[in-house]
Amino acid sequence: MALADYQALKDAIEKGKQYLFTKNSQTATSTKLTTLWLTTPDAGAIPSTPAACNADTVGALFSEPKLTNLTKSYHLAQAEAGCFTTSNSSLWLIDRLCHQGGLSGTATATQTTNLPTAALTRYTDGVGVMAAIEIYAAIGTLAQTATVSYTNQAGVAGRTSKPVVIGAASDNALGRFIPIPLQDDDIGVRSVESVTPSSSTATAGNYGITLFKPLMLLPNLAVGIHAIQQRCMNPFLGGFGGSPVIDDAACLQLLAVANTSSIGIVHGAFHLAEA
Amino acid sequence: MTEFADLSEVINRMTGGNSGNPENLFVWIDNRVDSAAANATVAGRMSSLWQYNSSMGGSGAVPTAAAIPDNTTRGGLMQSNPSGGREKWLLGNGVTCSAAGAVLLYDRLLHNGGLSGIVTTAQTVGGTLTRNTGGIGNQIWIEIYALIGATSRTITASYTNQDGVSGRTTKPALIGATGYREAQRLIMLPLQDGDIGVQAIDSVTLSASTGTAGNFGVVIAKPLGLGLIPGAGTGYWRDYLTGLPGLPKIDTNACLAFAFMANSTAAPQIMFAAGFAER
């Protein structure tokens, strides 16, 4: 449902919901994307068999009140966040659609363990859905590449992604979240069927495939000016021009990127406008 | 053109009211070109992200003869066209990035490739614009697709300006040698005195051979918005409601593509988000 005008937006925010979140400092790889899925408090679990994620999945933000218990639709209307660090850091808010784990960094051939990924239950046509490699236990220090075989947004199976780097110091650590570029002309993913590494990274570790839908970027939580710097952001005014509707069953989580080896403690809140 | 009446109308349409058809797009751009790492960027110079691997369309192809890329051409943002006789507007965009610099969003109006770094006579460009055909604000860029030579030269373009006057000649710009020869490098050509746009490009001419043929091409680009990334791991939000250059109208079929002004040699990994609405 649309908001009629500016007054309706203000009213909707007043009647809307506020969801607070806190995540402890997370070790990261400088300038590389890091998942906060396993970051306490309210950490998620390492997946094994393929599973669809929803608002009830342990680790999901916006746990109470459950959006499924509400009768209205909700737009992401405001965000505020502070990051206890002197590093540069930014966050992404994503809807974690499905995940699996148990893939090995020592594999030298196509892996199908715990694949294909679970069927999408949101954004089911796959348009705009992204795939990522998520590392749950450090893999090896040898730099390799990996491609995935996937079904695209048109339902065509057997598509092959562009290769991404896995392994080596920059792309092997627990928490690394590596989005996967798609085959030419594709604009989304419905499922991933297999992963093919170029060779062994030398340590098995544990990684998996996560399908997700980006919802919001929160750049510049701290830029070295203060150890604590709060940012307040409104997608309607001063934002990026989009205020996505949050799906009732969304499994919301944060990703982070920083220019040091630590994300820092993150506190903040999302405000939903009730429409 | 039918402008938004006021802030209330923007809010209404960006939440789906009155056939606003809001579109929120996110694209991940990796610093690789197919199976190879992208070339290092050069601080203070522009690089094209056209060929970078991405989650939206894969990566852009190297053009040959002059062609008009559009919103179905891989390498661009691949946004949908407006419907029902409405126009599409860019309300804002956002970025997080692994490297400091600036991201320039532009409409890639025309491009070609297959030009040589060793040909010393005029090399034909050609093609006919289908968007922003009046030419005002259009720019001429050289894009390197395969390494050209190590000898520093200059390049000029012969073009038709915004008034339809042909035979205009750009100022010379450096090409060849380190920083001006590697794939993905963009070189912008300043226009002849008094000109403010480009309708067509007849040809480009090197001052002399750079020493290696390589492969380069010409782009006619219409810049739409610029965002500054103050440091690695940071990014920006650009709200065109409250900041210059105002709400950019997105032409039907526009090929929205990205250029990166680097602050270091670190080729960027970028998450780009954009919000659109129709009116």
C-alpha cells in the first residue's frame, strides 16, 4: 500500500515499528565484505542441509514483534546506526532467502554436497536475487577461483557464474561473504546446483552458498573522525531513493565492510513506516 | 516532461501509489573481468566498469562497429522502461565500495571498438544517437579494451557539436604510456572552444603511433550523477531530491553504466543501489 503524501509518511513512521539491533565486534578482512550472521548476540547457526530462511530462523533481525503478526505492510523508513570503531565501515541490510553449508576448501572437482539450494519462498522469480559464498570455517591460503552452476531468473538451469576468488588471506577467513557475478545477460538466481573450484585451497574449512536479496545500504558508519559515529538515514529524504517493503517473512541480517580487520560493535535501529 | 508536483507526490509514487512503479535495483560489481583480475586503477584517473563482472547482466561486451547500447545491453544497470506513457526518474542512489574514489553514473549513448593504437590516420567512429540527440551535455570518452602502446601520444576527435555543426575538433588528450594504455582506462576529450555537447563523432586521430595496436573505442556519454567515496569500506547515499543535479530523468532505453575515479591502484568492488519512480 502506498503512502499518500508527506504527512502520511510522518504518521506512518509514528505508528510504525522500531527494531533495535546490536552486534558485537566482528573480525574481518580489510575492505572485504563480511557476514554478521554468526555474530553475537542473536547469532545464527551454521547451516548444513539446504534450508529456506524466514523471520523465525535463529539469527534473523526484527524478531519482535514479528511482522507476520501485524496486519499492515511496512516500508523501511529510517535507519540509525553507530559503530564503535575508528575504521571506515558500512553495512548492508539483506533478506537472507536460503542457505546451506558443508562445502570443502580442499575439493578439486564439482561439489554438490547439500545442493541444490532450497527453493525460494520469497522473490521466487529470482529477479534481483544474488548468490554468495559464505565461509563458516576458514578455508586454505592458496588462492583459487570458484564458479557456481545455477538456475537463472528465467528458470534456465545450467548457467555458469563468473569466477570469484576464494582462498588466500583475502578470501579465506570465517565470515567472508563473496557475492557471485552471473553469466552474461542474467539478472537473478532461483537456485544454485553446484560449486566448482579451480583447485584446492589446502584447507577444508566449511563454506556454503547463500541466496539473498539486498534491501538497503548504510554507508559510512565511522570514518575515522570519532570512535563512535552515529548515522541517521532516511530513504525518503537524503537516502538512496528507495524504500523497500519488508516482506512479512523476511530473514533480515547485516553484512559489513570495513577498511581494517575489525567491523567494531554496531548498535542501531530500523524504523518501519506502516502503510 | 512532467515534473513531480511536490515532495508528497514523490513519496506517494516511490511507495507505489498512482502508478509510480518504484524500482529498487542493486548490483554487485566485482573487480574482475571474466576470469582475470581487473587492471589496477590509477589514482586521479577514470576507469570504466563496463567489463567488470557483475550480478546484473554479467559483464559488458567489447563493441566493434558503432552501436547504441540500451537497457537490455549487459554491462549496464538493465533497469526497466517506464510504462503507460510515463517518464522514469532517478530519485537517488547509494554505494559501498572497497576503495576510495568516486562513482559516475552515466547513460552510455553510443560506443564502438576495434580502433588501433598504431594507426596514424583518422579512424572512423560514426553511428547515430537515439537518446539525448540534441547533444547538450554529451561527452566524448576514449575507452581502452586491450593494451595499446607504451609511447605517449595525444588523440583528438572530429565531431558534430550541439548545434549540428560538423568538423569540430576536440582538445588533444594524452593516450598511450603507463596510465593511459591499459584495458578499462577512460580518457575524456575536452570539446572545442564554445561547444557544450556532441551529436555525433566522425573520427578520432592519434598524433602518432603508440607502438602497439591493442584495441580501443569511443563512447558518447551523458553523465547523470556523481558520488564520492571518502575511504575504503565507505560509500555514499545520493538523494537527488535534496542535492544536485536535481532529479535526473532516465530516458527510455537508457544504458546506465558506471565509471570510477580512483584514489589508489586498488580496483574497486562496489555494491550499487538505485531507486527510481515513474511520473
